[in-house]
Amino acid sequence: MEVRERERFVLDTSAFTNPETYALLGDSPREAFIRFLAFARTRRGDMEFFMPPSVYEELLRFVGPDDLPPDVELLIRLRPPRRYEVQVRGAFLYELIEEIRNRINKGLRVAETAVREVKGVKDPEATITRLRERYRTALRVGIIDSREDLELVLLALELDAALLSSDTGIFTWAEKLGVRLLHPKGIFTLAASVKVE
Amino acid sequence: MEVRERERFVLDTSAFTNPETYALLGDSPREAFIRFLAFARTRRGDMEFFMPPSVYEELLRFVGPDDLPPDVELLIRLRPPRRYEVQVRGAFLYELIEEIRNRINKGLRVAETAVREVKGVKDPEATITRLRERYRTALRVGIIDSREDLELVLLALELDAALLSSDTGIFTWAEKLGVRLLHPKGIFTLAASVKVE
């Protein structure tokens, strides 16, 4: 008897919410997700799909929790990382803190610019809206800044799984930890070829 | 022959720059540091003092690099943490990222307040100065946000040393990692009783 190890994948919400990728599988994140489940059902023999529960919660906000197939949690295993077991080297913390420090400094520059700008404008609310966008971009895009992002990366590390995401921040940090990266396009194109009854 | 293990201490700059603590040893950070070296000289048999080089550099900005005793680096061992060896659990990253996320949100509130405030004032520069202070407090005080802070905590962890600091941010994070904490007051009071020739 041949024993084959199944390939493991950790799925990020972004694969199903980024229009560039979900469009390969359907007209909405929900359609894409249900189509993907059909694919996962056909690959139970050689592929295992995982999501941290926090990330699955996030996904449900996009696809809706009702009327999902009864086997959804058999196809997408909800598994948090073992956060009291998985370890990272100190060097990873150096990079994280260096990056966060740079972002914090950028955030202050963005705030200063907004204060100077608002003097000349009529409506401070427009400046505040712009401030929020710029601040968000300066501080959040491209770094791990949420529990969900962290759980994706740690789970993929722990399970030695490929991380399926279209978020560059997650990719950057997963790369630092030696996690296998997988752009959703390839596997979604495969999934699209599966007939749904 | 009895073999005694020497007690290990990691020193933070703050012990020598905080007026509440350096005053126990002298009228300036420099005086306090030189006095502390005299104490360390008498305790070579039972105490070992360490500083990460990055933190020592920081200290030299306060005490001046010139005319220090020739044995300064024998008394204060300059030792970076082994950052490719020392490890932390994933759970530590959860706490770090949660805290940073809260700080980032606070920073945005501070920036918004400054934008609203500046509308009514003559001199935007005063608002910007206040913004910088408040932003710094919101984002930096009480967290590990620099390489120096991180190195102190990791070195104390790696060496199983007591961390001598008067910085609450460093204390908070060292505590999460199970590092022994030592307020400078006690050991500085001991050091003050050493006669300097």
C-alpha cells in the first residue's frame, strides 16, 4: 500500500475578496468560495485546506454564513496556530520592529502634512478623510498588523503549508519566515475546471 | 574548591539617564556611570554586567566617550543578543501586534484632533509641536519600538540575566518573556556606598 502525504494549504480571505482572483471562480466572493469548496471536495485525497478561525470569521463577512454546504468545515479545516508552541527567532523581531518604527515615523509625517494643509481649506472633514486614507496606507499596507495576518503566517509555518494569499504584506512576512507562497491564480484556474452539479 | 556562578545583569541606559536613579550615584549621568564602574570593579567576583553594543552607544551620547576608565569594557561586557538563536513563542507576537495595532489607532485619533484644533489657531507650528509630543506618547511610550529596547530584552532572556531599567515599556515586555526585573534603585544605593579613590 502506498501512503501519500497530502499537500497542505492555508487560505487567506484575500483570495476570495480580491476581484482579480475571485472572478476566476464566480461573480461574487460567495460564488467563488462555493465553487472552491466543490474543487476541494474532489481533491480530498491529495490536498488539505486550512484556515485560522479568525480568518474564516473574516471570510464569512464576505460570503455570508447561511446555506453553506454542510461539509464546509470538513473541506476547510479551521485550525488556529499553536501559539504557545510555534517559535520564531529573535532576528524576525528585529525586522518587525524596524519596519514598525519606520511606519510610525511615516504616520507622523502624514499627520503633519494634514495639519499644514487644513489651514487653507474650508472643510476640515475632507482633509480628515484624506488623512485617514494616507495614514492607513503609511502604517498598515505591507506589514503584519492584525491577529488574522499573524495567524495565517504562523499556521502556514507550523503546518509547513503553502500560503494562498493575494496580500503583499502577508507575502513579505511569510517570505521572511521561509513559508511557501502560492498566488491564488493557478489553483483557482484549476478549480474553475471542476464541474459543479 | 567552590565554584560560584556569577549573577548576571543587563543594564539599560535609562538607569543612568533618569534623574531619579542617577542622582543616587552622582550629579550627572557621567558621574553616576563612573561611580557605577567603581562598584562593578569591586564585584567582579560575583556580578557580571552586560550591555548590547547598541545600548552602550546610546549611553555614550549621555556620558561622553572620552576619558572613561580603560577597563570599562571589561566591567560592562558589550554583548548583542544571538538574534539568530534566541527564540520567542508565537504568543508573544500576538501580544506585540495587538498592542501595536491599538497604538496605531490611537495615533490616528491624535492626528485627527490636531487637524481639527489647528483651524482655530494662528500658529500651526505650535499645534505641530503638540502633535509630535502626543503622537510620540500614543505610539511609543510603553512599547518596544526600537532595536535597543528589543536587544535589552532578548539579551536578558538569552543570558537569564536580571534587566536593570527604569523604563516601563521595557519592563512590560520583559515581564511577558519571563525576564527577571530589577529596579536600579537598590543596586545604585549599594553602589553609592563604595569608596572611590
